[in-house]
Amino acid sequence: MRWTRALISTLRDDPQEAEIVSHKLMLRSALIRKLSGGLYTFLPLGLRALRKVERIVREEMNRAGALEILMPALQPSELWEQSGRLAAMGPTMFKLKDRAERLMALGPTHEEVVTDLITREINSYRQLPCTVYQVQTKFRDEIRPRFGLMRAKEFIMKDAYSFDTSLDAADRSYQAMYDAYVRIFQRCGLRAKAVEADTGDIGGKWSHEFMVMAEAGEDGIVECADCSYAANQERAERQLPPAAVTGATPAVQEVSTPGVRTMEQVAAFLKCPPTKLIKTLLYLADGKPVAALVPGDRDVNEHKLKRTLGAKRLELADEATIRQVTGAAVGFAGPVGLTIPIYADQALRGATACFTGANKDDTHLGNVDLARDAQVTEYLDLVIVGAGDTCPRCPGTLRVARGIEVGHVFKLGTKYSEAFQTKYLNEKGQAELMVMGCYGIGVTRTLQAVIEQSHDADGIIWPAAVAPYHVALLLLDPKDAAVTAVAEKLAAELEAIGVEVLLDDREERPGVKFKDADLIGLPFRVVVGAKGLAKGGVEIKARTSKEFQVVPAEQAAARIAELLAPAPQVAPPTGL
RNA sequence: CGGGGUGUAGCGCAGCCUGGUAGCGCGUCAGCCUUGGGCGCUGAAAGUCGAGGGUUCAAAUCCCUCCGCCCCGACCA
């Protein structure tokens, strides 16, 4: 491909709209252009890279035995009523009506459609196990689209769904997908890490997320310094330190604390460490008020609370509700005397001599013995685990890093097969529910993650497997017929052996071409210029290296193929 | 939705405070010069100053309303 025909207009300056490196580089190197918030056009260069990621995904899915299908993006809303997710997913779905006034949705995901499909298609254990997948555009009315392709309103996802006859069989399907994911991200040149994750609105009991470790990541990852434990901060657990043994606590005592509301203020006012304070937060779980208690120096992990309560919606209670439940203004809630369900973090088991809000304006309580003075409904794991906490698996210390979620695998169980009565007949002719799993990869996000993880000050550094082209062939003297002939011959030779070449035939100064070549970051740069030819040939340089080698023009194609060979050609998929 | 920021030529920005009818750099186009890391020179095209309303003889500039975009939180591939 000739640059002058390729619709590649690079930008010198960082566009003001972009914040993180990968987003800036995608715009500067003409991979994408923004149409509107969270909506992007792929330019030819970006589309080529995207297609390569998709190809890797397909090859590995096929290798793992999954069957490609394609489901509609436009879906009838009844399906969502059937699964009960209209409420949970509702606000993030783009909804519209057809001319018959029928409510439709642009699919944010496809569990409903696929379950409906399989319910009709599969009747017998002989057809199981079955895993299907698709590469489809998903639509989500994101609250806040962000960072280019990282969180968009329209994006491409590979989603796969497995159907099995038993939990054991489902585990095997899950493992097959897990292994495929490891290979996919490896082949994309990514350093990805699988971590234990929260299942969110998708549901199910167990899941792993595949995280690309990067500072710009949206997720906190908790990992153990000593063992292999790693989890999303939304789910991460900790081991509790042994409880301190304390003596009897004197009777509860009111303390006047005018205008003192936050934990910092209370601790300073009472001159006590925040660990001796009990933080009481009021939530509305599916509309019903509950209290969550955590140590004063801790924050509530709302994902954990929502999951353990089995709530569809969870939000902090508003001022009016707080006033109604506690009889006091915000900032003075406490467990003593509350009649709503009270959930306390397990670290508060046996908490004595603590301070809490008094459910009375401008007042706190001292000498609170939680077990003695309050009706705790249940002790649960409720806090956000962070750096310095103890690993739940070993005595090691936890640390926190950031990651980009590029894939997520779920063991769904029978949540959807129950809703859709997805049954098969077993060997004995009895109907049983299928056990499901679902598996997503954010394809467009993965592409951006590659750039986020692989770049330098000059531009992108494409891993060969997903690079838009393999070689940037810089023709430095396009007006010199002899030099041009050499470059064009080399380009033809390379293309003949399957090497993808971008020939920079623009009438630009060499400096411009070098800068642009670094920016778009193809794995190899080959320079053909009058000076170089006079000195013995063309120059071949890897994007990752400062050194170049001079090779006679006739030998260049063979040498480049040799250099390229180990990288892009990963073992081809097996299969029938 | 709450909090913060920002909208002036394709991109990056100045002008706004103190109203007088729009400018700089890059890019684009034509030409010269040059040709190994965004070179130099000459000339040209290109802007409803986010939108609407108001104040004024006069509004990019002052006032009101709305909208877009970006960042922080809830959402998630």
C-alpha cells in the first residue's frame, strides 16, 4: 500500500480531547477519529489492526472448539423481561420502538438471545457440550464514555456462551475458554493477568477477569506479594488480624459533638484513633433501608454488600431516608437502637469501647460494645481491601495496582437456563437444566490496551501479530526514478511473500517520514534512499531498536522475511 | 445525575478582564529552494468565534438560557 493512497493523516500535536497515551496515539497516528462522545470511526490503519485482533480471537475460539454464530444487535425487549434483567440493565440499554410500537433494545450483551436460541436448538444430551461465540457490536448507554475506545457507547465484543450437562462439564468448558484467553492475549503481545472478579449484573457465582496491567486502567487489582492470589478490588478479601481481647466496657455514654460529622472530624474531636470508631452507612437495597458498619478507617465495598444481600440495586440512602430511619441528620447515624437490618464487617465482631453516631443530632455514643448494645443482623466481609492488608490465602501482604479489563469469564450456573427453561433430555429421558458459562473479550478495548502497554515517547510499538502492516518502507527520494524503482521492486517482492508493506511515497522531507514511521510504529522500518543505495543498500531497522543493518537491495526481502518470521507466525490453529 | 474544566480555521492555541467587527503556530493548496530526524522563503484558500436570546450605536468580548466535549464518582468488555 502506498501512503499517498492510504488515508493516513497523522497529527503533530496531541488532540485536546485525549487524556491517556493510547488514546492520544490512536488519534495522532490516524487509527481512529471521533464522531461523538464514545463513538469512533476506524480509519484504514486502525481497522487493519482491529481485524488482526479479531482474527486471533477467532482462531483461538475455533481451536477451543467454539462455534461462530452471529446474533442480532437489535433485540425485542420481552427477552429482557424474561430474564429479569430489564431492571438491572435497564438504564444502560439503548431502547427504541419499531413502527408497531414494539419496544426494542440495542443489545448491550447477548445472554438472553443465546439462551433463547439454545433452548430451541438443543434437546438432547447428545448435542452437549456446546459453546458458541460471536464477534458483534454492542451498545451501552454508558454513564460516562471515557478514554477513546476504552469505554465507548458502541464497541466490538467477542462473546461466547457454553452449555453443559453438569457443573463438572461446565468447569471443563470454562477452563477451555480460560486457556484460550491466555493464548489470545499472549498472541496479541499483551502482558495480561487473570484475577478473581465480581460477577456484577451478569450474575453467576465465579468469574475471572483478564487484566492488562497499566497505570491508566480503570480497575484496582489487589495481589499478594508472596503467593499467586490476585483479585479485583471489588471482590478482594483479606485475612483478619487476631481479635484483641478486651475487658468489660462501661455503660454507653452520650457525647456532645456539635457539627462533627466525618470520621476525620470525629476522630480529631474525640482524640481517638479512627480504628475505635464505627462508621455507619445507610443504604437502600432494592428500596429498603439497611445499615452497613465498618471500622472508622475503612470504606464500604458496595459490590460485596450488594452481592451478599442479593440486591438488584444498591444506593446510598438520601437525606430524607436517613432522617426518617435514624431521627438525626447525616453524620450521626449509629447502630444502637436501629430497627432496620444491620450488617457489620467481620472485623467488628467483638468490638468494644467504640464510638458511634447516636442517631441524635450533634451527638455520638462512647463505650459502645457492639454485641451488647446493638442488634447486628449479620457479620459479613464488607470492606474495601487495600495495600497492607493480609492475603486471604497466605500470611503475605497485599498490594494494589491498576489494570484494564480486557476479558471476563463467568461460571453462570443455571441463572439463565432457569429463566428460559433451557433443558435437555438426559440418558434416562429426564429433562434437566443446562449449566451455562459466558465469556467476553472487549476487542476494541484490547486493541487500545496493546497501545497503552506498548509505546514509547515517539509513538506506538506494534507487536507484529496485530500491526496494521509489517513494514514501513520509506522511499526518501520519490523524484529519483532509480531509487523509486528499487523501493517499488522491494515492496512488490515483500508483498509476494506475504509481508504487508506500507510504502511511504510522499514528497516529504526524510525527517517527516522518520517521525511518522516512529509514530505509527510498524515493527520494521526499511529505508530506501539515494545515499543509502550509494553506500551499499537499504537500511532495515526494528521499531524497538536504535541499530539498523544495511543490506543489498536484492537481498532485502529475504532478510526482512527472516526477521519477521518468528514474531507474527504463532502456531496455526488445529482443528478438523 | 453530582462536582470541576473547556468550546475561536483541519490540529494546538492567543484575543475576552478594559466591547470598535478576528489573529499566531502547525497542517492544506501553488511556487521556489532544499533533501538522512517534523528545513527555509514567497504567495493563497480556509472561521455561522458551540447555539439561541438579551444589553449596546457597536458583542468573540458583558448578561441569561441551552448544547457539545474533557476530567473526578456510580456503570463495565
